Amino acid sequence: MSLSPDSRPKLVAATANPHKLAEIEAILGAAVELLPRPDDLGEVVEDGDSLAANARLKAEAVSAHAGQAAVADDTGLEVAALGGAPGVRSARYAGERADDADNVARLLAEMKGATERSARFRTVAVVVFPDGAEAQAEGVIAGTIAEAPRGDQGFGYDPVFVPDGADGRTFAEMSAHEKNAISHRGRAFQALAAELGL
């Protein structure tokens, strides 16, 4: 199913993270009108065993609640030296109530002394329509894990992720425009827009 480009389509965002919402808005630009997550929607339990499953859970819950098409994504940092961890547990790597700093601290502690530091970010973005139809796309960016945080832009693991082909800078050392042009989320949402015919 696609959204008609004739009138600016509306998508309800499943994320309550203002940083992620700003990124999605910047990536999709004027192609869609992104509506905020309903305030009265409780927390959606993300107990899927994959990024796609979690993104779908969120999009389905928001679409059912709002009665409109909803968009959600889930992102995982997959580190080679950790066997692909934290992966689907990236947002909760240091515990259910962990914040970004906690997760980064655990990651660096787990990788202390590791010479193999390759990693990749992977995002799966999903749109679910009220009739149950859906569209899905994925974006991936390879890179390495820095030995210490650098930069004050972005969020999550951005201060320790050095994308390939970016002059050795972490995502947190880039402008939002630079990051969105190459990031996993940028690639996923650009592919999703193409899937929807936007």
C-alpha cells in the first residue's frame, strides 16, 4: 500500500523520543506530515525478538489507538566482538531504566581491550495502516566503536560510533544534516519513503 502524494499524507509517529522524532522529520522533510504520538497512549511493550517485530508492535499499537497510519522504527547496534550484542536490546543494554550514558558506559566496559571494534547500526522502519496493511524498509551503516566518547551531537551510542567513510568522526561529532545523509535511520526512512511512493 502507498500513500497518495497528491495531498500531504499524515503519519502518526510512534516514538516519544524528541531526538529521534527530529531526525525522522528531517529525513522525510516535506513528504509527509508527521503527527505526534498520542499523549494518552501508554507505553508499548517491546518484547519482540527482532528489530522488525518491535517496530511493528509500536506501529500497530499507535495505528490502532489513533485510527490512522502510524510509523515506527527500531534500531540496534550490532558489535562483532560482542557476538552482535547489544542488538535488539540496545536501548536497554544497561538495564530497563538505563539512559544513554549508562548504555555507552556498559558497551565500553564490555569492549575494554578489544582490538576487533567493528560494528554496524541497523534500523527497521515500519508503517502500519488502519486496515492492517504495512510497508517496511531497512537501513544499515557499518563502522567501528571508538575507545572513548567524542562529540556532543546526536544521542544514544552516537558518541562512540565511527561510521565508515566519515573521516574518523563519530556521529556525535557531525551535524544533524551530515549524520542523516549517511545514517542507518536516514537510509531506512529514505527507503521507506520510496516504498510508499513519496
